[in-house]
Amino acid sequence: MTPRQNDVLARHFTQVHASRGVGKCRALHASHPVDPPLPRRGPQALVEPSTGLELVAHGSTFAGARLDAGTRLLLSTASDWRAGDAVDVGSGNGVLAAVLARQGRTVTAVDVSRAAVASTAETLRRNGLDGRVTVLLADGIDSLPDRSAGLVVTNPPFHVGAAKDSTATLQLIQQSHRVLRDGGELWCVYNTHLPYLEAARRAFGRARIVVQDRGFIVLCASR
């Protein structure tokens, strides 16, 4: 945690103090909740201009109710995505799932975060697209059957907490090869320093950079 956490706790408790340090660690003690409790904040909701979608974000959902730069670059390739049913992995605020559904597809949206799953579901509902999308709380796509999708799209995280960790995405690339039908495609956006193109080529045999800017790469891997 950062020192700002003290301020967050102090808004909800009348007594907050830290223990003595042990190495680099301290325990924060918060007691005596404020009375009456502070009202709960509702989700963020904003209309995203480039898509016209109302995006909703609960809690700490990545990018909030906005379109982050990586997803924006990935969406610039949407007209090239393979036709057919699709899986959005790491659905966040639901913008990719909503765009896929608006293209007329049947979509499965997956995220490991309960806040993100709630955000995706609400974004779809507010845009009248929830009937085309199944939203799942899951860590990856291990539960999806072999060769069950024509398209996987993802803007995956490369952190676990504050630590950089690409393990989940490297596993996702392998899982995508299993889940995709023959001719299916994986479309992934990621920071330029990450080794995902090489991993996709190992898993799929065929992978290419479709578009790149100063910060991000969009790759397409074909089964």
C-alpha cells in the first residue's frame, strides 16, 4: 500500500495508526467506523465519443469508464477481425465485448475481476447489447471447449498487483490456440517491450504485427 491509504482509511474510521516497522513492513490499524457511514459511491459512467458507447466502471476496473490507448489501437483494426463468434478476454469495462456484439456476433466476455465482470455486464445492458453476450467470472479461458470460437480479442494485463508478470498472457496465447477453430484468429494489443509476438509464433506458427505506435503493438495470430 502507499501512504495515501492512510487518508482513504481515515475517511471511514476515526482512528488510524501504523504499527512499528519490521523490515519494510508495517500494519495499519483502523478502528471506530465513522457514524453515519459514508454513502457508497456508484459506478462511473461516461459516453465514449469514438464508439458512441456508454461505458460503465465499478471499483478499480482498468481504465475506469474510459477508452485506454491500447484498446483504442486495437479497435482501429476492428474491421479486419475474422467473422464469427468471439471471446473477449479481460473484458474490463466491456468496450470490446460491446463492439463485438454490435458487429452482430455471439460473444463470451471473460474477466478475473468481479468489478470488471459487473462493469462489462452493465455496459452491455445500458447499450442494449446484453442479449448477445455471456459474461463469465474466470481466470483465463481454460473452461472453454476446444475449437469453440472463431475469434479471440484481448488487451491483457501484464501486472499482478504492482509486480510485472506476463505469465497469464503467455498462458492465454496457448489457451487461445486450443479454443480457436481452424482458421480462427487471436488479436492482442500489448506494450511494445513485451515478448508476445514470439510467443504467438511459437504457439500458432503464424503471427504478425498489424499496427504499431510508440507505445503499443497489435498482433494477429492465425490458427
